[in-house]
Amino acid sequence: MLEYLACWEGELSARRLAELTARSREDAQRRIISGYQKAHPGRLVPSGRLKKFADATGGLAFAPTSASALLDVIRGEHRLAEASGEEPRFGPPLEEISTFGFSEPDPDVFQRLYAACVGRRAVRLDYAAKSGLMECEFSPHALVRDGVRIHFRGYASTAYRSSTPYPDPFRQYIDLAPARVRRLIHEGDVAGYVSDAGDADWHARETLMFRLNDDLPQEILSVLAVEHEGGESSGDFRIKKIPNIRKALRIYVQRSLRHRAFGDVLYEIWLPVPIDVEARP
């Protein structure tokens, strides 16, 4: 909290820090601020009667170092405040446009899948797959959120069906959207759980490359060039390189970057180029 105030809000006072940490002003000054200055000399500099961070976001040890990471913290504070019926303790008003089109799953279905994922248990369910309704055992091992939905990554199998077996049993790691679960039949099978050890696409890492659409109007290209210069990227603004992406998430990254609206017009912006795959254990 000290680094957040000193860096992102641009001013640190013992009084404000005490409010946020439920301490007395004297305790916040003696234990937190003085202790931090002793452990990290030179990082806090005077700013009138207050203090601020010496080097913008450089050297932060505990607070977020990027805008996206900061928004995650502010988002969490807003959610906790909303749940408790109180006002957020810090941060500006925050509105998230991306949540308006988000597909919210049934809370009961999501809770049971979430508990199975954390507890490493298989669940038996009816699922509306793209190929049709499928009864399967599903072993969730990870939770993924993109801009429009939540899904669990895990192993699905129909091979357990002994009384009325499928002629060609389905055994595959899939992305299961809770919103498409039609029925939870059984849960809590630890013995039948299949881990992520065999999920090659989950463990393989890729460097994704994109190029700007050559057919974009010049005014759109000019805006994108300005955004590039104002960010942390370097090199040709017509090329975007995103390293260390799980192969299983490639399609979601590509989908999130492909289109963007300028005014009332939706443009195709970033086009994928051949992929460099780096497999990791």
C-alpha cells in the first residue's frame, strides 16, 4: 500500500497510510514508512510535507508496475467494496465496458466446477458441445477468462460409460464453458481425476506474431502509430510480438486482437503470421 500511494497516487502521508492499513498515524510512520526507508534507501523522496516515489514505477517491490496490473488491483478493491456494501478505500471510479458483453455462467454450476478444479476431482456432466449434447467425465485443471466468457481447461472422457458405451469414446483435453453445462450428474471423484500432465497444448509455449492489416485507412494507421510511440513497445509499429503464450490459448489471443472499433466502424486490425513454438516441460 505504501508503494501504491507513493508511486501511483503520487503522494504518501502517514495519515493516509494509517487509514488504509487500520493503524495509528504514529504506527504507520514508525513501522511502515521508516521501516521501508531503512530497507530501501533513496526510493522515497520529499514532496512538500509528503513523500513520493523517486523513479516513477522503476524499483517497485510490492506494488503493480504496469497499468494493466494496477487495474487488476483497483478492480479487486471495487469488488470487495461492492460485496461489503462500502465505498472503495482507494482508486478512482472504475467502469469496465468489457463486462457488459460477458457471458455469466450459472453460479451453482460454476461453484461446483471451481471446487472440483481446486480439489482436483472429476465431475460427470451433460455438456452442449459444438458437435451436440455429450455426457462425459471432466477433470478441470485451470480457469481461463477472455473478454467474453470464462472456461475451464481440463480432460473430458466418455470412456467410463460401460452400460451404454459410445462406439468411439471421446478422450481429449478441452475448453469447457460453464454456461453450456446442461446438468451436473455426479461430482467428487478423486480417483478418476486426470491431471494436466498430458495436456501438451497447455504446456507448450508460443511466440505469437501479428502484422497490421495493410488495407487500413491512413488515419487509422496514424492513430495506431501514435499509440505505439506512447507505449513501451519498440521497433516497427506494424508488427506485434507476444511471447510466452500457451498454445491452448492461441485462438483467444488472436480473437481479442483481430478487430477493433473506431467510431461506429469495426476494422480488422491485427492479422496472425506463422508461429514459433517453444515446448517447455
